[in-house]
Amino acid sequence: MKASMLPYLLFSCLLLSVQAQNCIFSEIIRHTNRLLKESSVGCPCRETANSSCSCLPIPKPGHELACFVEGAEYMLKNNISSNSILERLHLAFQIQLDRSLCKSLAHEHQCQYKTQGDVKEFLTEILRTYQEINK
């Protein structure tokens, strides 16, 4: 086993050991804030525009986790942000979705979005969603 896998295994164990109602919002908020600080200036993102802008899903209510998984996966595949932080976020969203760990978010497994946004808008939506859970 590679030494680089150890943090991911430990993080996975931590997530799996958490009670079902726990959303692990503090970790997600911390990682999202860090990615927001790293993000460059946003670009206009319209579904009809052909541009180099990365357009990510801004979810409809009830589809947050599925869209967060999909958007983080897209960012990973396209090397948009810090991979280690993004991998942790993606893993956290996937585990929350698969294991129904976050009871305050619906668990639809298909992402349906109301609009698309750039990386900053997507990360801001994640932050807003988890800050509301934290209240």
C-alpha cells in the first residue's frame, strides 16, 4: 500500500465511523474555503455558450449531494483545483450520498440542477449549503 493512500484510508474510516445524522460539515466547510481561496477569477458560464469556462451544476433542492459529487468529479478529472483537498471533498460527498450520512440533505442519486456556474459559484453553493446545516 502506498503511503499516500494512508490519509485517504484514515479519512474514510473517520467518515464511516460517524453517526448517520452527522454531515461532517466543519471538514467540508474548511476544505471548501481553502479551495475558494485558491480559485482564480470566475468566468461567465452559460449553458448555451461555447467557452473554455468550466460549468458545474448548481443543484435543485434535494439533489445537492449528487450534484456535489458530479461537480467535484468533473473538477478532479480536469485538474481544476488542488487535487488532495478536492479528493477529500469528493470522497466525503460520495460517502455521505452512498451511506445516507447527512440526514438534512436529500439523497437523490441523480444530479438535477437549476443552472450551471463557474468553479467559484459551485464552491460557494457547497459552502452555503453546509453552513446552513451548521446553523
